[in-house]
Amino acid sequence: MRRYVQPPSLIPDNDLARLRTLYQYQILNTTAEKIFDDYVALAAQLFNLPISLISLVDAEQVVFRGNVGLPGLETVPRGDSLCSAAVLEDMTIAFPNLSQERCNLVNPAVAESAGLRCYAGAPLRMADGMNIGTMCVIGREPREFTDSEKELLLRLARLVGLTIELRARLQDQPEQWEQAQRELQGYLHESSTLARYLVARTQGAAFFTEDVQQTVSRRLNTIEKALQRLLAA
């Protein structure tokens, strides 16, 4: 995975087009949906970290649609969130130790005051190629992120993006959306059970062995195939 180089500005040249894509999904300022909390719960378990968020980066603020580990956090100013930097990339960005390496694009005081020490975020890339938000994992202690873990987070972000696509597709069919959520939640709960077992077995180093990576990859493949099937229906 290529090395991350911080861009010169937090606002990309294509921000208006990116925001149009975000708004067309009509997911801002809507009632919380448990499916997104299930995704972040799985991510937190897989990475053995206390915090995971699904963010949507609006013009002036970042809105959180999935949240584990920071209860009550719904929005932050765009200039205060590392997710605003992660949405600029087509790969996972990681800050293993925020006390030593800061993101120059955002206000560091917010992360410092919350006791956040490490961050990794992957973009939610939609069908038109625009990034509308991120999926991230956060810790309160410094932590390195391997290339395999960065790829894993990118795959999880892809699943979230497909779920948002499906939500929009079924917006006028609430019963079908509820049924789809139940199916996906079943897969996610099974994956969370597997994640807890793997983290316990490896004492938190869940992605140090190839067989563990393959096991997780197969599980994510199952979820992605289900999403593709539901989208094609």
C-alpha cells in the first residue's frame, strides 16, 4: 500500500460534486439505523480497539451514522475531524501515534482532549467514485496498523458503501429494506462472534497469521455477495 502524503487542503477541488453525491443518498439527519452500529461493532472487535465510527462528511460538519465507543457523539465541525482528511483519499490512512504525528489539516486539540492516540480511516466510495464519508477505528493508546489491516478496513468501508447504496435503492420499499437489514445483521452478528473468538485466540493480534486473515476474508466475501445479490434483485 502506497505511503500517505497529506494533501495541501482539507477541501478537495471536487467537493461540490462530492456533496451532491452525499445528498442524493438522503442519509443525513435521519433516524439512526442499527445496521450501521453493527458494522462499527464488528470493526472494533476485529481491530481490538475501543472506538469505531461511520462518518459522513458534510460541507461544514461531520455526521456520525455508526458509533461504538463514543456514546452521544453525533456531529463535529469538519475542521476538527480526522475523517475529513480520510475522505480525501482512495486508501486507508493511519496515524499510529497522534501525539507524535499529527494531521496538519485538522485541529489536533479535539483528539487530544478526547484522549485519542491512534486512528485509521478508509473512505466510503460510492458507485460514481465519490467519497461521502469514512469508516474508522480509533484507540486510546498508540498502535501500528499493518498493510493487511488497512486493506481490511477498506473492505469494511466498501461493505458500508454498498449498504448505503442498497438503502437508497429500497428507500420506497421499507419492508424490503427491513428484510435486507435482518439478513445482513445475521451475517454481521456471526462475523462478530468469529471476531471475538479470533481476538481472544491471538491475544489481540488477530491479523498476524495468514490463516486468520483468510478466515476473515471469507466471511467478508459472504457479506459482499449478499449485498451484491440484494442490489441486483
